[in-house]
Amino acid sequence: MKALPTFNHVVEGPQGAPWLTFIPGIGNDAGFWAEQAAALATHFRVLRFDPWGHGHSPAPPQDCRFADIREGVVQLWDSLGIQRSGLVGLGFGGSLALALGIEHPERVERIAAFCCRPRQPDDRRDFWRARCEAAQAQGIDKLADVTVDRWLSADFRAAHPDVDQLLRQMMKNTTLDGYLAYVQAFIEMDFSARFSELRVPTLLVAGEHDHGGGPVPDMQAMAEQNPHSTLAIIAGVGHIGNHEAPAEVKRLLRQFFVD
């Protein structure tokens, strides 16, 4: 197996409990899922981590591919002695969770995948290429402000300045190399032909107003394609549902992983 950089990571919860791994998305770090992880750490040994080039993790490997990022998670599990884990992810993190379930079903107990899909449509690939150009031309700080303004409505940002600041700072703590590597991996990612092979029990969660990351029609089609998956839709939220509706996301996760 190719040797890959490790991820900066945080482990919480009781020794000997089943493992649950939270996967952040592009421009997010281990803090992205902190609230949900804390809620489930009474039942699980919880693992959170910073992606390469994000937070306190080292730079991504040269010519980083989607498969490298996927196998990097497996190597992190190996280093911690994790044989099997549940998975939670959103956006890129949701797609990565699904890919791990397809490629390593013996290592994955259950998956909750939010606002994601197995392949970026052509128009979204163009969108991400434009984001890379903007990051290189204007820098990560400018891109972070544009991105969070897109993620969260003006009314939500005004009512929840702590969430607004948290998400901006996460992205501003991302290196340009880290951002570019993950976006390129997102662009080349395509396991759509294999999604029907997924045999791990999977909860797909869409945000009613998420029109980019994992639109409701796309996630409905995914659920129809795979009999091992079910779909939940969170009303009134966009892409960052775990910060827009944290109580509902915690309820869904408890229901799926615990009840």
C-alpha cells in the first residue's frame, strides 16, 4: 500500500465502544462535526480529523488523487487499530464515505451521507475549476468569504454570527495546496457506475434548498438506485445542514446509528 501522510485527528468517547468516523468536506476541518460528534460520543468512540492541507494536517501528497484520500482514511484507521467504523460525511465528505463503503465494505458498519453524489456533473466540474482559478488569483481568504456567503443566507448569518465566523475561519485555515488538491480530487471522482454495488446500510440526507452539493432530485435518484439506502430531506436548509439545523441532524444520526 502506498505510504500517505497522516491526518491530524481527535478521538473522543469511551474505550471499547463501536467506532464512528466523521469526515469533513473541502475547506472544513475536524471542528466541522464537533457538535454532532459530542452528542454521539456517549455511545461511540468518535474519530474526527483535518483533511490534508486543512487545519493542522500536513500537506497532501504530490499528485493527490481521490483514491489517495480514500486510502488515507483507511491508513488512519489502521494506525488507530480500527477494524470497523460507522461513517458520517457531508459534501466531499459524504462522497468519500460512500466510496469507502463501496471499496472497503468489510471496514464500514453504516453510512450517513449528507448533500453529496458519486460524481460531479459537468457543470459542477466547471464550477469547481473556476473556484480553483479564483483561489489561485485572489487567495483563500477572499474565496472563504465568497463561499460562506454562498453556503449561508444573509438572514442566517445575521442570526448566527458564531456559525458564520466558524465556517469562515475553517476555510481561511486551509492552505491553497490543500484546497486545490481536494477540489481536483472532487472533479475527477466518479464511482457512479458502482453506486448500486454499495451493500452497507446507508442514510442519504438532502437539504431542501441545496442546489449544488447534493440536490434533492439527485439524492432521490441515488436512493432509488440502491436498495440498501434510504433518503431523508431536511426542510428549510441548504448545503450546510449540520450547522443550519443541528438538532435535526443530531436526531437523524441518533435514530440511524443508535435507535
